Amino acid sequence: MRLFTLGARLETAAGFIPSGASVADIGTDHARLPIWLVKTGRCTHVTASDIADIPVQRARENVARWGVSDAVRVVQCAGFDAIAPGSFTHAVICGMGGDTISEILAAAPWIKGARCTLILQAETAARRLREFLYAQGYTICEEIPVLDGRRVYSVMLVRSGADPHRDDPFFARLSAPLLTHRNEAARLYAARAKKSLTREMQGMAPGSAAYREASAFLTRMEEWEAQNA
Ligand SMILES: C[S@@+](CC[C@H](N)C(=O)[O-])C[C@H]1O[C@@H](n2cnc3c(N)ncnc32)[C@H](O)[C@@H]1O
């Protein structure tokens, strides 16, 4: 059976995983990433977890179908609830809302001391996820904007430690590492952030502190856009 391709979004997440890493894939659904990591020889053991019955059943079936049951352990739990600290070097949480990702991390505060690397991709509320990460003492070491089909995503590499940009709320909208990318995906990601800010400003009283802050953000986004046109 020829191995499937992951698609740009999960391929970017996989790109953060070095050879020999032990991985926990939280919210694995079809277990595509764990199967791919094992079948390509990148990893020898992966824990694939999901909270819901049907994804867990689907993950188990796929793992068996691809003959990797010895290497991929499928568990049913919320977040990291059934995953032992120290059992992984890299945790992947992709394809969920930013608030859910924050809740999963908040419920496992030991992660920060575990010296592991987090690979995160929020479908929604990425700004709130960045706010959570900065407030909780995580650093966004890298954030790659990705075009996958017609959609633009971003995949973050996060480690424990105070982020140098944590006190500037602009970087919750667009992280500093993301802004170092100068390609179509970065331009589309920034354009989306600008659109959302412009919409928010429509509900603000002109002259208010919030409006002035938002205007200053908009100017910074436009300056970045002008440099990256
Ligand atoms: C859209 S799928 C993403 C699958 C895969 N990670 C990806 O990025 O393609 C989201 C999965 O997260 C699971 N999920 C949602 N909340 C969760 C939680 N708190 N803990 C573990 N899994 C969760 C859902 O059941 C679902 O299977």
C-alpha cells in the first residue's frame, strides 16, 4: 500500500519533528500523523490520543490497517490525561480551536517543566492561544504560515520560557517568528489578521484607548505589508 501524503498543514507540523523523537499526538482523529511518522521511519513509537469514541475507533482501525500497532499506541482521553510525563519529547496539538488547545495545556501544567517541544496549530482563535502561551511562560520559537488548498494556517513550535515579545499585544495577533516569513502564505495570514482588526475597530469608539491601540497595530501591519509586497 502506497503511503498517503499528509498535506501542507500536517507536513509542516511533521517538519518540526526530528528523527528519533517520541511523539504524543493529541486529538489524533484518523491517526494520520502518527502512522506517517512511523511508516516513514521518522519515529519508532508514537502515542495517538483522542477524546471522542469515533476518532479513537477510526485511529485504531487505521493503525491496524497500516500494520503499525506495535509502534502507535492509541489511547482515549481528554488532552494529556492518560499520557505520562516523560513519555514524549514532542507533543502535537493540531486542528483544534485555539481555546481548546489552551484548555488542554492549562489542564497539564507539568508540560512546562517537562522540557518537551509543542507543535500547535489552531483552526480558530490563534490570537487567544498566543496570549495564553505568553501569559503562561511559553515562547513561540517558530511559526510557519502554510497554504493548504484554499486555506491559510499557521503552525507553531513552542517551548517553555518567557517570550521576548510577550508584553506587546501586537505579537498576539501576528507573532514575531511568523512575520519573518516573506511569502504568499505570510501575506495572506497577515491580511486576514488586518481584516479582523479592521472589523473589531468598527465596534470601537473613535478616540478611545482601544481604538488608538488598534490604529497603531493597523499601521504596523501596513508597514509590514509595504515591506513585503
Ligand atoms: C479536526 S480533528 C484534527 C485531527 C488532526 N490532529 C489534524 O490536525 O488533522 C480534531 C480532533 O480533536 C479531538 N479533540 C477535541 N478536543 C479534544 C481534547 N480536549 N482532547 C483530546 N482530543 C480532543 C476531536 O475529537 C477530533 O478528533
